[in-house]
Amino acid sequence: MRIVFMGTPEAAVPALRRLMEDGHEIVAVWTQPDRPAGRGNKLSAPPVKVLAQLLGQKIFQPEKIRTEEAKSLFASHNADLAVVVAYGRILPAEFLGAPKRGCINVHFSLLPLYRGAAPVNWAIING
């Protein structure tokens, strides 16, 4: 199956790795842009990008995804499915409708109850 993978943090890495191991064709990996991190504010690549580079995948890191350029680029992958794991942005409708079989979003808590920046923390706090 032709898959576009969208993810950013370390928590998304196992999903990308498993899709590859299961023989799916990853046609593109979308992740957040490199950001300054650590004490020296050194530019750091997201963990998903690091793995994608090791695996020789095509990587896309747009600053904005609601532009016509980003929407056209996403559609041009001609994917069967998009798998989204902690990408970090809400996708526009054009992204959701582009893959032939739609999109699967993996979220680490119940939606919409624990949406937002710290879903696991709030699930634990609320028992």
C-alpha cells in the first residue's frame, strides 16, 4: 500500500518503522521543521526525520500546511492512505480527502476529551 506518513516526535518512530517492516511503500514522510533545542539552542531534526533519513525516505517539512502549495504537494503523492501519528498540526480537509482510502490518525488519548498539547498528562491527572 502507498502510504504518506506524518509524525514528528520519538513516540511516532515505532509506527513508521513498523509500516516499513510490514512492506508498505512509504511514498513520503511529513514532519515538523527542524527547531532549536537544548542548552545551545542548536538546530535539531525531529526523531521521525532522523529515521526517515536513515531509511532513505522522501522528507517534507513545510512551515505551513494550509497553503495551496502544501495541499497540492500532498495530493501529488498519489497515496492510498495517510497515517498520522503525533504530527503536531490539525490537517486541512484537502489533506484528509487526498489519499484514496483516507487517513488514519493515532492519538495517545481519548478524543475529543483529551485533545491538545498534553493529552496523556491530562488523562493521568483525571484518573
